Amino acid sequence: MEQQPPNDQDGSAAAGVPPTCYRHPGRETGIRCVRCERPICTDCMIEASVGFQCPECVREGSGTGHHPAASWPRTLTGGSVAEDPRLITKILLVINIAVFIAVSVAGRPLVDDLLLFGRAYTGDPTAGAQGVAEGQWYRLVTSMFLHQEVWHIAFNMLGLWWLGGPLEAALGRARYLALYLLSGLAGSALTYWISDPAQGSLGASGAVFGLLGATAVLMRRMNYDMRPVIALLVVNLIFTFNPWGAIAWQAHVGGLVAGALIAIAMVHAPRERRKLVQYGACALVLVVVVAIVVARSAALT
């Protein structure tokens, strides 16, 4: 292992040794923060009105006259760079696993309460018809976090972890969460629209397919090799439309299309109208989801 020359506490080098970045001791640099004069590398330097500043000085808003967030490093889509780029992904994982454990303990009654289906009569003859068409719209969301089989939640959570982490880092927390939830809702809405109203559906597959579609868009935008993500997409679509499995292909397709469309708006939005285009696209997807649900509910009742 190569040893690095010793630095003092602020990152300045010992006599006769080139200075190294105070945040990345292995990187030599000739750039210093104009405020605190600590050495910073190209990954850490943030452009200021004169020269460059380090992340700490920008965070404190030292001498800028602006709110610290105005100069905070941004992601490709304009989101804030977070210290933990996988926080939302971890929270989503915890929610899915917690619901899975709750279902394992409570059994079928909890599944019936959270499951997505259009309109059907359950085992309780006094309860009457149940389902989204009866005003239980929450099922469009709760079904996104519902799993019964170990293999089902394992595959979905692996997909969430592998795809979600890089996307969250690239999009920022708010945009990533919007992408995930709207992709899942789009999958639920298409399932509700096309499937037999008495057919139950559950799982995070719609949201995960949304992440897959967004990953393809992001990789194309970054000019990365598309072959791995195309191969992954083809394999998943083969499993989606296989004749021997009970898979809700509607959720996969709905999530994939919504995720790709939202990602296109996020990564290709012009800088001067970035938020308008990004959140406008999210709002448009939500409007389409609501319209589908309202129309289907009216047809079923």
C-alpha cells in the first residue's frame, strides 16, 4: 500500500511536499479556498464570484450574502447533493420489510385490507363490496409496499437497492421519491384499469420498473454503455410476459413508462425552466393516474 505524505490539520502539506485536498488527502492540488485557504481538489471546489470555495464555507454561507443553499452543490437534475445519497432508498426498504413482517404476523386479514383490486366481495358478507371502485383509493399505494412471498420481496428489494441508490444520488431526494411513488402509482392505475376487478395485485414491481426505465434514460443522457441496462430490461420483460407465471404485467408496463417519461423530463429539462418542466411532468403523470382511476371507478359502479 502506498503511503501518503503527512498533512497538517487544514490539509496544507509539510515542507517541500505538494499540498493535498483537506477532504481527500490522496489528491495533490494547487487550488485553495478563497475564504479559509484550505487546499481543495477539483471535486470539492465550488465556483464563487471570485475564485473557488470549499464545501464547508459554502454551507456556512461565508461572505456570499446569499442563503447557504444558493451555492450548495447540485446534482445533474438540480437537486441538492446529500451527505447520505441512499437515505430515501433505505427508508423505502425499511417500509417494505416492515409491511412484510406485519403481514407475516397478521396473516390474510391484513393482506385483504392492503391488496389492490377493483371491486369484489370479501369473506365478510356484512361488509359489502370492497375495492378501489368503492372509494378505497389507498389500495393503489398500500399495494406498492405489500409482499407475501420471500422470493417476491427479495427480488424487488434487490432491484430497489441496485437501481435506487445511483438514481437517488443523481436526481436528489425529492425528485427520486417523486419518481418512485409516481411510477408505482402508474403501475397500480394501469392494473386497476385493465385487470379483472376481482383480481388482486400486490408488490413494488411497478415502482422498481419505473427505476429501471429512469436508469436507462439517465445512462443514455450520460453517454454510458447501454448494453447492460438493455439486457436487464429484456430479461425482466421476458419474465413479465412469461405464460407460466402469475405476474401483473400491467404494473410493470405502467411503472416502466411513467418512470422513463418522468426521467426524460428531469434530465433533459432546460436549466432556466428546470423545476417547471420537472414538476410539471410529475403533475401530468399524477393527473393521468387520477383520470384513469376516476374513469375506471365510474365504469365499475
